[in-house]
Amino acid sequence: MQTRQKTNSEIRLIKESGKMLATILNLLINSIDEGMSTKDVAEIAKTELQKLGGKPAFLGYQNFPDVLCVSINDEVVHGIPTPQKIIKNGDIVSLDFGVNYGGMITDGAKSIIVGNNSDQKVIDLVKNTELALYKGISVVRSGIRTGDIGYAIESELNKHNYGIVRDLVGHGVGHFLHEDPNIPNYGRKNTGPWLYKGMTIAIEPMVTLGRDEVRLAKDNWTILTADGSLAAHFEHTILITDNGSEIITQV
């Protein structure tokens, strides 16, 4: 389905959805610690979302088994939470969450380093991936094309010779978790589908310290770097406005 311009009532609902998502991601970041399992983290998200009155957008989506994706180190995205997967000091942990409120869906992700990691390359990877997300957001306005967003993200990441994952992309979001158009994290200016005021999109750079190739794990969900290099992932859902955009997955 092509993402469409939202009505005023839909915008009110999707903003509430985004507020719930941001609140829970912030809670997870403040709660996560070494020794916790990834399932522990997912249970916090599940409990808090129930309290706030939202529904999980990921649970059951194409049979995904949980409310939250938790991906560690060389896992780029879609890590399935399990009691056996224990978070360790220095790990990069990506938390990817989706919320459905009143039929309107938001999608967001953050990566953090748990505890202490003295490797400056790892610290910079997380910092620069988030910076690239905001570079992409900064060019969004009504009448832009998807290639303009990809170009802005790619230009920032190329300064550091990172691997920009090409098999996974951002996307439209709102009535469904994944809507057209795709929004790659690379591209050329003035190319790709047009985007207009009232549309909502998810921008999400996925970046590695090595090559851009990825592989599918045996669980048929988790996406890992093909060369075992570390990865980071950030994502916001954005409402496009006349002269810019509004980030609706932050508080």
C-alpha cells in the first residue's frame, strides 16, 4: 500500500502513537543493563505499552513472535528476544519498536552501548549513525523525493567509510507497518517517488563498521552483517509538513 496523506484525526492518533513509542524506548534505554536477557527488555516494553493503552505493531507481523526487536553487535535488525541471549558490558544493543494506537502505526529504533566500551570506532559508529538519521530528516519537506533523503544520509556516512546496508530500507508507515515508498539510505538527488505534506515515513539508517552485505540467521528473522562487523540502527517516524517535518517518535 502506498502511504497516503493523513487526515487531521489520523494525525492526532499517530502523534499519540509516536509519543507512546518514544516514552517506552526511553524507558528501555534507562532500564537496560548487562546481565539482562533480551527477553527481559521485551517484557518491559510489553508491560508499559499495555499500561499506556497501545498495541504492539510487531507482534504477529508476518509471524514475528514478540513486541520488540533486540539486536546485538553484528545483528543489524530483527533480533528475536529470548531468555538465553544475555546482554554484556560493551555490547551495542539496537531496540526497534512499533506501536499501534487507534489504528495508526509508528516505528522507531535506537542503538546504545551498554556499560562501557573504550573502542572509539564503536562509540563513533553509534554517534554517526544517529547523526546520519538527523541529516536525512533535515532535508524532508513537502515536494521532496526519496532520493534526496538517501543522498543526505549517504553523504554523511561516506565521510567515515562505513558500510551502508542496501538490502534494508526505510519506508512509509501509518495505516500499515510497511508502506510504499521504500526510502533507501543512499541515492541521488531529485530521484525516486515524491513525498508530500501529511504523509508519514520511517527513516532508518542501518550502518556497519565493515561491508554492507547482510545475511539471514537460522531463526529466519535476525539479519546479521555478512562479515561479522558491528552494526548500529536508528529510526524515527516523521510527519511531512509544508516547510519541513515533525518527528513524532520523540518526547
